[in-house]
Amino acid sequence: MDISEIVKKQRAFFQTGATLPVSYRREALRKLKNCIRKYNAEIATAVNADLGKSAFEAYMCESGMVLSELSCMLKHLRSYAKEKTVWTPLAQFCSRSFKKPSPYGVALIMSPWNYPFMLALDPLVDALAAGNTAVIKPSAYSPNTSEIIAKIIRECFDEEYVAVVSGGRKENQALLQEHFDYIFFTGSQAVGKEVMCRAAENLTPVTLELGGKSPCIIAGDANLKLAAKRLVFGKYLNCGQTCVAPDYVYCDRSVKDAFVAEVKKQITAQFGADPLENPNYGKIINEKHFDRINGLIDAGKVVHGGSSNRDTLQIAPTVMQDVDFADAVMQEEIFGPVMPILTFDTIDEVITKLHGMQEPLAFYVFTSSKATAKKLLSRCSFGGGCVNDTIIHLATSEMGFGGVGASGMGSYHGKTGFDTFTHYKSIVDKKTWLDLPMRYQPYRKLYDKMIHMFLR
């Protein structure tokens, strides 16, 4: 596969203006939506082969999410793509000022393995809605899902419009040597830094969807039973291989024991007495990550779970208590089914501690106090989050999803996603029947008074 030729063909196609009409974009989105529905069963099979996800979870967190984004774009695209007239200053009389949404051109979308279908196709929907062409680079770690993505894209689009490049590091490097007009990357901080460096060589704008150690704060007044239920769902979904999973729990010392007891109950209630025998419980993506996650487990601090099966690459939902910030499990993003629990005495202590850490992608707080929630949400920096729940803030097209600082830059979903792949041209359409003389030399005292009247 000649990557340079693909990019060249896409740029030539984009420059024909074929992708500009809204009708063309809508037809492309309709094709994609119908094709995803057609291959829904194959998508579920592929995701199961790569990550062990059940068909229910594959639809809920993968294909269903993409279909929802497609529905949103098909419903609102005409409105999103319209020119927006804005107020014109009196000094520009008589003219019309407006913002014209325009696609960047050829977009590169690099997606990860943990939600391999959704995180490749969701940004594609936004890129196509905005009028771009796109090259998708799925992860080599999820080959079965990459294969069904390629099949769907080939059936829907010509390569000059949308193309899939398969492979590993070699292909990643080759793609980053090309000049794209926009790069959308989801993955680790380390690779994100490299993507940004390579993009800088061509001054290419980027969106980086990264990760980090997302905290879950359990206040002393939290509904512990409900908090445990929702936290166990969010933490162990996809075996913890979720960029917005609660990475660790920061719990009020006064309720820690009661909270741990509720978490144990919920793990059993949701996954059974032996989660490794549960057919709906997934697996770690590969041996490398399996070994890395097991290396973060301190057997002396495990109060639930801790078992694993190398043959199936499964690690049971694990809880560790009496953890402190110096432990190995707190030195990196876990990205696995291990829940370390740390304790605090005051909310101010939480804020002070988090200020000294990198900005997380997500932030969760369980509390019955609006004042406590407001204080934490206002004082702590993070990408997005929930009060009294986990994960669900990204499951809507009405709010942008993205990180801040070390957890990323830029966001997408819905209108925000359309804006991400769009450059807004600021234009003044000046009429010809009137030409105010005050801006031209020679300047006069009368014009001096007029300019101060207009510009103040």
C-alpha cells in the first residue's frame, strides 16, 4: 500500500470540491450508517475476538455509539454547515460579516485498541460531516476489528475519499511523514507527544485524546451503595481498559471500610463469584499489558480479587486498600481491572493533592453535598466527568469530549466534533455603494473625532 499515493489522491479529490455540498456529506453518512447496521453482528464478533467483549457491550460501547453520532450529524448537519452572520461594527458600515465553516482537507485519524471500532469511526463521522476526506489508521493490537473497519470503509467509499491503512509502527511512521491538514489521535501520552512533534513539522493542527490517572472521590456523605455499584461498572467495564475509567479511588477515611464492603458486594453481584468464569467478562488485549497490570498488583494490599489466567489473558476485578501515592500502582495509568483505594481526611486535602498531579482526562465525585461537588469541580482541572456516576458523560453528542493539559487537547462529539474538523473563515462582505473616507490619508481632525467615536 503506497501511503503517499493515497494522500495524494485524497488531496486531489478534495480540491475538486466534491465533498463541499451538504447533500454529498449526508449521503456519505447515510451509507456508513446503513453499512454499520448491516455488519453489526460481524462487528460484535470482531470486538469479542480482540477484547472478549460480549455482543451487548460491543453494541453499547462500540457500534451503538457510532450510530448515535451518525444520527446526530444527519439530524443537524444542515444547520452546522450554514454560514453564521455576526454583528458588524459601525466602523464597517455598510457590510455583512459572517463566519463560513470550511473543511480542513485531508484528515488523519489514528485510533487505539481499547475501543477499536468506536474510537476509529466516531471521529470519522465528524470529519466527513465537516467535509473532509480521511485516512484511518486502526491499531495493530486489534486486528479483527481493524479488518471489519476496512471492509465497511471499502464497501462505502472510494479510497480517494476514505481509506484505511493497516499495520503497525512502520505504517504509523510513514503516515506521520506525510503532510495532512488535520491529525486526530487517540492513544497514550508518549505516542501523542511524537504525533504532535511530527505534526509541528508541517504546522498541522492536532487533536490529542490521551488519558491519565482519573480520580474518583468518595466523600463522607456519599450514598455508598449506589457509589459502589456505579463505580464497579465504570472501573471494570472492558476490564478497566477505558481511557475515562476511574483509575483510583480517593475515599474519605471515615467511610472507607463501609465503602470497601459495598464494592466487594457489587463485584460479586455484577460479575459473579468467579468473574474469570463469566462469559461476559472480557480479557486484556495482549500478554504485554497482562504482565504490566499484574506487576502493579501488591498481593499484600489486595482485599478482593487478584487472581488471573495467562491462558485467557484475564485478570479478575481486583481491589487494593491501604494504598499510598508512592506505590507502583499510582505511578502510571493502570488501564486494567485494578482498583487502588487511598484515603483522605478533608476535601481541601484532596484539592491540594490533585493540584500537584497531572490533569486527568476524567474526574468523578460521589457526594450528597452540592457545595462539595461545586468546590471540587471548580478547583480541580480535568477533561470532563460526573457527579454521582462514572463514564456516562461521554455518551452524548450534546457535549464535547476531550482532555486538558497532560490528558489531551481538543474535543469532539456532536457540534463540537464538527467544529474540530472545521476551519471557520471570518469574512466581511463590503458593499460598493458607500465608501467612508476616514481611513484614508490625509487624516483630518474631523476623522480623528469620528474614529474615536467608532472605536471605543
